[in-house]
Amino acid sequence: MPYIYLLGAILSEVFGTTMMKMTATNDNKLYIVGIAGGYILAFFLLSLAVVTLPLSFAYAVWSGVGTAFTAMVGFLVFKEQITKNGLIGIILIIAGVVLMRV
């Protein structure tokens, strides 16, 4: 169950961050509710995950995978470019998370 909480925390954080980008492209103030809701839910679920998972691992996965997913959203939804160095950075983040768990 802690991994489900962690996945939910990651997806909520990516949602909140995506809503942050939406406020930059639209005048609709309801996106601010999405930002707050996404981050509140993310921290709540992360707190449930760390009851069982080690804090260092859970936080590294949450921030690292969240960063990678957010970059994918930027690429797929907002047509942002991912440079070669950016891709290498994402790969290194994922490798670091894997190394923490081995």
C-alpha cells in the first residue's frame, strides 16, 4: 500500500505543477485551486507513504519521478523541447533513485 500512496503523491504533484503552467497561459483563476489541491494531496499521500517506506527513498522517488513525469508533460502537452542534456539529467535522476533502493 505505501507504493500506491507514493504513486498518488507523484501524480498529484505532477497535476499541481501542470496547473501552475496553466496559470501562465490562461487567465482562469480556478487553476490556483488545482495547484493547491494537487500539492496538498501530494504531501498528504507522501506522509502516508513514509509511515512504512524510508524517508530518503520515498522523497527521492517522489521528487525524481515527479520531475521526470513533469518533463514528459511539458514535452507532450505544452510542446516544450527536451535537450540532450535534459534527457541525460532525467536518466541520471532515475538511475539515482534505482541505486538508492538496491
